[in-house]
Amino acid sequence: MLRHATFSQCPSSNPWREPTVSHSVSQPLISRRADRLSGSITVPGDKSISHRALMFGAVAVGTTHISGLLEAGDVLNTAKAMQALGAKVEHLGPGRWNVTGVGLGGFSQPQGDLDFGNSGTGARLAMGLLASSAIHARFVGDASLQSRPMGRVTKPLEQMGVRFEASEGNRLPLVLHGAENAVPITYELPMPSAQVKSAVLIAGLNAPGVTTVIEPVPTRDHTERMLTAFGAKIDVKTEKGRRIIAVTGENELKATEISVPADPSSAAFPIVAALISQGSDITITNVMLNPTRTGLITTLIEMGGDIQILNERPAGGETVGDLRVRSSKLKAVTVPAERAPSMIDEYPILAVAASCAQGVTRMQGLEELRVKESDRLAAVEHGLHVNGVQTTSGPDWLEVTGGPAKGGGFVPTHLDHRIAMSFLVLGLVSAHPVTVDDGSVIATSFPIFLSLMNGLGAAITPAGEIK
Ligand code: S3P
């Protein structure tokens, strides 16, 4: 496979000016059995919040100060796109960035393609952000992103006056032609997607009047929260279980300070690793506990997982806490479909936890997993099978039969960071080591995954190298 994310965290080297996706050979990794994980770690900043901080800063008036930004491939591509569109993006030190915005509708014509690498969030939210600038821009990405559906975003944005020339099947590469006079709309989400919700709301920021999104099933609410912090007029109400979010357009955003908490979707990997490996006791600090993101923690506690939430406190418009996680005897559960949006990125690692639980765990409402960085339902099932775990599945559900994994399998990751990390966690408890075909994809979201996990006592190394 041909991709590798590279960047440096050194403040003086302007890491984001370097290509964050360059072509190189794939990097197979192997994970061996390792009990007794211990120690305290902080995982990197939340990816969803990091993208939004850069994007909203880029269209605000004034300079937004960001700390704790996730410096990983996906987010650095968003930083470069904002710079290419005329915002001033400065890297001050590890996690610390300043973004000086151009005002709503103020983007200038980019000189080259906007490359979003592996990131659906980067590409889809940027389509909403560019909607009302009188420019055209070509959106490109890696093979995974090029295979993902964009019609879910282009369709409502077309109703607002944006024009698109997309590749077959409404995919990338595509050219966006911004609408000089964007039209506000009311849009009911056809699928539970925070990306679609966000793209429409962001486009509405510069449309005259009120743009409304109706969510039959609530999804992560970082856009609503952060836009409010930037001074946008956002009104949220719930009617008959449906969330109705309205943004009043043509109000300039005002630059602000954003402190990015640790990403619960990254914390998910050490959490499950500690639960399933014997004698473990770890703490993960400063984890964001927004209720639209904590479905995995709820599920693992239902399964009997020993997860203590300590020191819960408000931080920058979100709640954060420290998680103490100790190894536990897990039992199978049925995860309700309505919980899916609050743990949509966590099913691969939940499936690994389920493979160590007693009984058959059933997960349902998984149709969106088919259109993530890979077809995650298929990728998870295949990875479990080659490691001796029994599964059954349907179009939108998966059952995993617990029992000690044999391991010994070679797992194709399909350019999907969460598939790579999930199966490396499985290797920690398998009788035989588990190999993933390409660990370089992990750098899109969690570049220090290996060093953090090995620091806790895991044994994950490049395949062929014995620790
Ligand atoms: C995200 C929303 C989710 C999630 C993705 C990040 C966001 O995607 O899978 O990793 O930041 O809005 P969908 O909105 O497509 O479900």
C-alpha cells in the first residue's frame, strides 16, 4: 500500500508545511501477547474538535488560539487547506496553533488541489465551509477517501446554491463552485451523520436567514457547541425526540480560545487493551466525556468492565475526566442500535473486546460502518476470522462469539487506522501474534499510538523485528 503520514512535532520545523501524505512502502506491524499493562497516559487531542477549531478559526474575524490540537495527518491536511484558502495558520509549539481568519465568505482562490488525505470529516466539513465563497476548489484524497460517498453532503449543499462536478458515484476528486448568494434551507438528515449536519450548518453561517437541520437521531454535537463559542447564533431544541438545530446566518464569527481535550475515540484502544489483558491497571487523563461520544464506555461498563471515571470536570465547553481501567472478566451484551451514533468509530475495538467476553455480543444499527475509512463491518469480520474468532453478520449487524483468540492472522487494514489499532490490541491477548499489513495509517489519527501502548507494557513492533 502506498501511503505514509509524516510530520514532526518540533515547533521550529513548521510540520504542517510538509506533505502529510506521501507515498512510501507499507509498514506491517506485529503485536504479541502482553499482560499487566500499567501506567498513566494522555492520548492526543480530539480529532473532531481539532478539525473544527481550525476551520471555524479560518472564517472568524481575529486570531483564534488553539491548544492541544491533534497533530496527526488528517488534521494537518485541514490546516494546510485553510492556509491555501487564505487563512493565516501558525504553529507555535506542540499542540499550540494560531489561526487568523478571513471572515465568512472571504476565502481566496486556492492555487492547487485541496488534499484531505484520509479524512472524510476534513473533506465534508470543508465543503460546507467553502459553500459561500466565490471560488472554485478541487477536493482530492487518498484511495480510501476517494471511495467514500460525498452525495450525502453535495445534495443539501446544491440546494443552497453550491455547484459540484464530482467523479462517478458522487465521489472525490470533485470540484466545488461556491455560491455567491447561498440560500438557507431546512434539511432533515437521511442518515445519522454529524458530518452532514455540520456541513449544512456551516454553509448556513453565511446564508441570509435561518438554516435548520433536523436530526431524527442525535449525533456528536461539537459543531453546535463550538460555533456557539465563536459567537454564532445557534438555537437547539428537541421535539418528539428529534433534535432541531437552527443557525441564523450572516453573523460574523469572533475568534476565540480553544483547548482541545483528549480524544475518547483514541482512548478506546488502551481502554479495551487494559480491560482484556490480565493484571492491568492504567489511567488515561483528560478524556473528553461528551455524552454524544461515550457509547463505548457505557457498553464496556455494561459488559462488566472496571472503568472508573475520576475527577470529572468542565473544560472549554466540554466535560473531561480521568479514566482508571483495570482488567475485567467481560460478558456479552446486545448493544442497542440507537447507541450507534455515540460510538460509531468504536465498533472495531468493541468487536475485539467482544472476542474476549463470555457469550455472543450483538451489535446492531451498523449500516454507517460500511462507508467509513473502509467497509468496517467486512474488515472487522475478516480480521476476526483470520485470528480464529467466530462471527455472524447481516447488512447492518454483527455478532461476535467470545473465547480466547488464537491469533496468528495477517489482517488487511484497507487504509483504515482504526482497523489497524484494533487488531494490534487483539494481538496482546491472542495465543499467537497478530500482524497488520500497514501500521503507517495509524498516523492519520494517533501518531503516538505505538509509543504510548508499548510504554504501558504492550509489545507492538514492526513485523520482522523481535522486541
Ligand atoms: C465525525 C463524525 C462521524 C465520525 C468521524 C468524525 C465528525 O462521521 O465517524 O470519525 O467529526 O463529525 P459521520 O458523521 O459520517 O458519522
